[in-house]
Amino acid sequence: MSLKEIQQLEGNNGTPWIINNSFLSTTLKSEVVDMFLGLPSSTQSDDELQTVLFEIEVNTEIKSRPYGDVSQLSQFQTENEFLFTFGNRFEKTNVLYDETKQIYTIHLKLNYDYYMQNDNEFVFDNQRKMLKRCTSLLQNVTKDASIENANMIFEELIIRFPSEQEWILALQKCRLASEHIKEKDYTKALSNYDEALSIWHKFINDEELNCFIDIGLVHQNLALCYQYDIKDHNLAEKEYLEAIQYFKIAMKKVTTDYERMKIYEKLSYLEKHRMQLTGYDPTNMEMIHRYEELSIANMLQYYDDDKVQLGHTLQQLAKLRRIQHEYDESIVNYESALNIFLQQPFEFEFYLHICSIINEMVEIYIEQKNCDYSSIIKYELIKHEFILKHFIYVEIFHKNMRCISQYDLAKSHIELADKYIAIRQLATARMHLKMVLAIYHECSDINVKDYEDIKHSQLQEKFADLAVEKH
């Protein structure tokens, strides 16, 4: 591995994640590692190419792209080969250099894969529907690829499936249109979308393709382009209405929970954006909430075996119930979502969701439950525990984020102090404020104008108020 790549991974400012772009062959046996590494390396610490050993920590309970023991399929079964497919995201936890062996060891941890498609998404009764689904995904999968590489993939598909070349070309036209929008060449973008629509309309009676979804997506993209790029709100509203019409037709033809869920999501999304043009309408908002309810109902069935996605869905449902002023039901769903995330291994994304859920629950208890401090402090302490875990994690692995994590920890202590003051537990409140002072003295960078809530002067005022209370 090149020294430059290693240096990019080293240190607290280095790249925090690695994604393997090819199959990764590993082993469970240290003696196999030693065999491949051989004798101590003859490279010097400043040579361009270095010997590197990757050590990977795997939690088998998290969702990730496929990996597994393939030793029974190997010609060398004693190597205990463990194969990872491409596209897995690994978090870098440490980079060490062994002076004696002259080897770098890079410690990685397999992360939960938020972007992996659910297997149920690919359950179809024939191969043509499967091809359509996979080819449709290419528009998102290739969004960060060069347009040359994206075109090469579509052209290869046309060669391999000549009988389907016309609708594959329609998807390619949509991918080209999105590229032209990024380049602000709206004339070419609109032309490609028009060509795609012309092609899809030829397949309007093809039950297997159900191209009403694709036509709806093209009109959606046209609406977004007119609204946010070209700034023609009349044409934008016209395209939104077209998209809504085609998605409603598509709904009558879908056969899976996944398709229903996605169409309800789209209808809600389209109505929200259209309302930005037409202004707030109570009837329209009621319709949006209805679409969200139907989408979530399908999600609850679809993600029943995926706990993390189920947690996200319950959080969405809780937010919806809060908007609808159904606070008891909102709390129940937040609690269910929180319990799911609390059971997951500690990862930054889960940490953010836990904090977000608790903040929303606390707001309900303050605003709608007469400041139920017993419940408020219970959840604030759970959040504080995870903020402290994150602080310790940052101290070990990502010191470049240290100041932000110190701010989060200080703010959590202040929030707890305020709650304990409200219920007259002044000694506990004072303890939390002392912790804030300790953090403040350790990290002077916190004392900036953006962080008014933990200014030194305000802390002194809180201490003064507590002293008055004491006497």
C-alpha cells in the first residue's frame, strides 16, 4: 500500500471510513496472516510502498453487504478464508506501525449499512421485472460516477438485453438529464426528459413494466427543475399534478408492499412540494398526513425483520402523531424507536438518532405533559450517558472532533442542572455545573459567541443563584 494512502488514514484528521471497491479476501487464522506477510519487511518507514495488515472487527448482528466463510469452496481450505463482497463500509479505529516488523496495522470495524437494499425489494415473479428494478436503481447508484462510466454501464445492458433496449435507453436519458441539471444546462436536461417520456409512453400498456411509476418520476424531476432551477412556478405546478396523477394510476397496478410504500412516500413528497407553490391548505395537509400514514403502515410490515429500519419508521410515525397532536401515541412510538436504537452497537448514526428522539420526547413532556420532570430527567440521563460514550469514543479515535464533543457534553450537563434546579435538587445541579466548568477550563475553544448557553459568565450566574437558594 502506498505511504501516501496510509498517511491519509493516519491520525485523528485522517479518513474515518474505508469502502472496499472489490472483493476482500481475509482469514480467521493468524498463522495464515504470518505466512502471507513472510519475514520482517525489508521496506523502510519512508519507502513509497509499505506492508500493511488489516484487522477487522465484525459484529454479526448488524446489517451489511454479504460476507462469510468460504473455506469449503476454496482450493486451500486450511486457510479459513473469510470473503467480503465489495461496497462494505469499515470505520477506521486505529493505525499503528511496528518498528520491529516494519508493518503497518490498520484496525477497522464493519459498520451498519444504511444504503443496502432490503432483499424483499427484489422479490418478483419474473426476471423482466427484476431487470427493470435493478436497472432503475442505476440512476442513483451511478450518481457519483462520471457520465462516461454511467453511459458505459447502460450501453452494456443494451447489448446484453437487446429486446429491452428501448426502455433501458429511457432510463439512460433520465441519468443524462440529471447530469445536465448539475451542469446547469437546462435545455439539454429538458430535452432528455422529453425523450424519456416519449419512450415510456410506448410501454403504457406493458403490465410487467408498470411504467406509470417511471413516467411519474420523470414529471417529478421536471417539476423540481422548474421550481428550483428554472424558477417557473406555473410549469412546476403543472408537472407536480402530472406526477401525482401517474403515481395514483401506478398504485392500482402494483403488487408488493414495497411498491405501495414507495408510491405513498412519493405522493406525500409531491404534495408537500406543490404546497410550497400554492400556499398552506388544511385539506391538502390532511391528505399529506394520510399518505404518510399509509406509507408508514406498509413500512411497518415491510421492515418487520429489519430492526433498525423499523426504528426509523416508528420515529417517523411518532413525529406524524405529534404533528396531529396525538401526544400519548407519539410518546409510545418514540419509546419503541428508542428501545430499538438502544439495543444496537454503539455507532455515531445510532447515537444521533437516540439524542434526536429524546430531545423530541422531552419537548412533548415540557409542552404537553405539564413538565413531567420525572420522565424528563429519566430520558435526559439516558441521552447524557450516550453523549458521554461518544465523548470517550472521540477522545480515543477522533480527537479532531474533540471540541464539538466537549460542547455537547457541557450542554448536556447544563440541561440536567436546569432540570434538577426545577425540582429543587440543588446539590445535584451544582455537581453538573461544576462538570461544565471543568470542561470549560479544559477547552477554551468552547467559549465562542455561537455557544452562548455555556458561557463562563452565565455559569457563574447559575452558581450565584444556587448560592442564594442555599442560604
